[in-house]
Amino acid sequence: MLEILGKTNIDFMGKRTIAFAFSGVMVLMGLIAVVQIARGAANLGIDFAGGTAVQLKFEQPIRIDEARKVLEENGLRDAELQEFGQDNKLLIRVKTATTIEEKTSETVVNVFRTKFASNRFVVDSSTEIGPTIGKKLQEDALIAVVISFIGIVLYIAARFELRFGVAAALATFHDVLAVLGAFYLLDKEITLLIVTALLTLAGYSLTDTVVVFDRIRENLKTRRRESEEATINTAVNQVLSRTIVTSLTVVLVLIPLTLAGGEVLHDFSLALLGGVIFGTYSSVFVASPLLLLWPGKSGRLLNRS
């Protein structure tokens, strides 16, 4: 294993008060974002807010910047565009709140038929998503997140013990809320793709936390004369280099995708990038210190593998 830090002796547990304060702010922002999303006051995509999706297939390639300019000139300023260059297809998504007429799909088709008369096209598909469906999708997304957290607690509790499962779940919950709060502050659109990114980062964060917890468990069994705080601190330092190297390999992939992945991949990659950073941080500064807050933490660790 490549070691970029070598042997370290950083007092992570001694800094847990500062870490908890920072994490508290991030979680608070995330909770505010959840409330605003539930109220419909956040920047929701058409998956949640309702709207229209129209897919057109052109005879010749069409420039996405020209298509966006034409739509803006006709009152559809917040339309989302996604191109499929190989088949000359263009997907236009317009939220209900930004529509200028009830039949948005007809408006979109007429705009392109008028402005790009020389480039003939056919309508591949046209979908209307009403507010009822959007609300149902919000509920389904929330259920998916809750089920994932329950699964995390059960898995870690079975592999280690209950306090490890609770700490891992809280740390993962922290990561998801931190990214969600950041997206809300940046006024990024919340879509099903972002929910997918949040569930993905939950899995990544859990994997990183399990590695740290595994070393903590081993040290708690072999370093019985040390205080639990010192033992956990030593364990975190022992896996620190591995944790950073693993995270960097993911970050080095996500940065180019975020910067040059285009409009479609940008927000998804940004959510994953933020999730990896927060996940690495929480494994060290949130999940591990939370073990010290568990009542009766001095009890003997269960010998499980």
C-alpha cells in the first residue's frame, strides 16, 4: 500500500469538540434543505416539482447552445437540455413553474419548428409529470434513504456491535445531509439523479467507515491497557494513509467529470465529489469519536468477525 503520510500521531479524538461543532452546522443546513424540499421551496427538478419532458430527433446535428438561446427567447429560460449526439436527439425538460402555457410540449415543438425550419425533426417522446407524481417520487426517495440507513445499522451491528452500527449510520446521515445542505445553499437543482448520488455516497462512506472500525476493533482487543480514547486514536492514525489514498483515487476521477463532464454529469459528479470529501472526513472526525459517547462504552467488545 502506498503511504503518502507515513506514520502519524495526530490527536483526532482531542479535536472532536471542534469537529462536532462543524458537523452540527452542516447537519443543520441539511435539515433546513430537507424542510424546504418538503415545502417545495427548494430548486426541485421536474421529477419532484412536475413539468414536461420532450425528446426530439433531428435529421442533422443541432448545437445545444443555440437551442437553449432559442428557448430563452421564447420564455423558457430554465429549460434543461440534454443532447444525444450519435442520434441527433435533444431532450428538453421544463418545470411546471417556468411554463408560459398549459401545453408546454406544443410550445417547445413549435419553437423548434419555427427557428430550425431547415433541420427537420420528429417527436420521439413527450411526457407530462404532474405535481401528484412529483410528490410520490419525493416520498419514494425518502423511503429509499430511510431503508438504506436501517440496513447500515443492522449490517454494522451484526458485524461489530450496536454502538458501531449507530455511529456508522449517524456518520452516513451526516454525509448525506451535508451534501444536500451544500446543494441547497448553491441553489443546485434537486433531481432523482442527485438522490442516486446521495445513496451512492452513503455506500462509499460506509465502506470507508468499516475499514476504520475494523482496525478499532482489532486494537480494542489487543491494547487492553490503553484508554479507549487512545486506542481509537491509534487505530485512526494507522489507517489514515490508506483512507487518504483510497479517497484520492476517487477524487481524481470525479474532478475531471465535474469540470468537463457537461451539464448532464456536472451536478451528479459534484454531489459524489462532495460526498467523498465529507465521507472521508466523517470516518475520522464523526464516526470514530461517536463511539466514545456511547453509554457503557468501557464494556468488553464482542469478538465477531
